[in-house]
Amino acid sequence: MAVKLDGAALAAKLKARIREDASALSRPPALAVVLAGEDAASQIYVRGKERDCAECGIRTRTHRLPADVSQEALLALINDLNRDEDVDGVLVQLPLPEGLEARPVLHALSPEKDVDCFHPLNTGLLALGEPRFLPCTPAGVLALLDAYEVPVRRRRCVIIGRSHLVGRPLAQLFTARDGTVTLCHSKTNDLPGLTRQADILVSAAGCPGLVTADMVKPGAAVVDVSMNRGADGKLTGDVDYPAVEPVAGFLTPVPGGVGPMTRVCLLQNVLRAARLRQGESRD
């Protein structure tokens, strides 16, 4: 029976450390959140981030904009936040309403305040192995594996999903740890044949029930990044948890696995941004 990779429990421990470190700064870290439109899921995510920040002594300032906000007005707000000396990190909640382009907005962010690690300069530094910030979900996956002493070095790592948010940066982080990485996607031939070779299998495809027991190497660590909402309103991942649990060595639940770790890694990035801007980095 697989060991549960309990992201919720680990995140709680890490939050306590962040709260202690934040209190030691000359001023509390500050995060500005930009939320455009009335998307219900985005509203829930932002409220969760506000609660997380409050627990850790991080100030938040949420800018709620109407769905019909213009691209120019949104970019003007980003420029204002870039110049605001009282703001350490800026987070633009995605997706943006129809008619707005996300790429120019994310590229307009100051790289020093880009705590989601979306700016091209930050993704380039990551590719060079010199990251300013680590992308939140990939960093959360690594932190979870580390906490349960699941090594990456010399292990076969298979990732399903090649997005710029998860799959590609996670492949870079695994490679930096001397893992041997296969990055799969919807056009990959013989996906089960590849996943059965994985010592670490990560699914970020957004496809409920994609990973079945016959696709998992016995004893493998299986990390389910996806959060899909079923017709019954319940959250589920890509992995058939009941079927895979007897086969895997380690397995993340959904919810309670990678999700809490993604949020806590955002807090760590805000703390790091504040340290860098206040000249108090411990790196």
C-alpha cells in the first residue's frame, strides 16, 4: 500500500517557518494580487491565497477589476505595481477575462516581483540553472518528494503534460537533480509503456482517470498534479487513486497533495522577493 504524500501536513509545517522568517524582516512582505472579472474558481483561489498570506504574516493588497477592463488599464496597473516600493511580489490571477491577452501582462511584470515565475527572464534563469524564483507547482512537487526522502538522482522520471506552468519547468528541475526525464504529451506513442518505466511518475494532463494501475511500475512514486472537478462537484486528479494505491510506493491525494504545496511555494517566493528587495537574502 502506497505511502500518502501528504501535502497539506507538510505545507502547515512550512507555513510556520515562513511566518517566523517573515517576522524577522525589517518590514512584512507584501503581495499584490490582480483579479479581473468574476470567474468563480479564480475568486476562490484568491481568497485562499489571502488566507495563506494572513497566516504567514504577509500583507496582501487585492486589486479587483471588472471583466470589461481594457488591456491598457490592466497594463497601467501592472506598471504602477512595478514602481510601488511597498510591494514585493505581484500575482496576476489567471485566466483573464475574454478579450484580454495574458502574455503581454505577464511580460510587463517586473522580474523581481514575478513570484509566479512566468516572466521570460525568470524562465530563462531557471533554464540556465540560476533561478531567481522557482515556479510554484514544480517546486511544490520537489519539496514533497524531498520531505518523504524520494530521490530524483539516477531515477527515471516520466512527466505527462508539457505545459509551461508544470511539465517543462519540472523537467528542468528533475534534470538539474540528475534525474533522467521523459516528457510526454497527447501525441506520445505508447504512453503506458513509458509510464511503466518510471520511478517517479508525474501527471499534469488534466484528464480524470488517465493513470491506471497497469500504467504504474510497482513501488513508483506517483504525483498527481491535476485538479479536475467532476459532475458531482468533487475534485479529482488524473490518477485512479483506489486502483493505483496498492501498486505505487508513494502517492499524492487530490485534494491535499500538490495543491497546498503550490500555495506554500508561492509564499516562499514572496518571502524571497522581500528579502532580495530589502537586501536581506540568505542565499
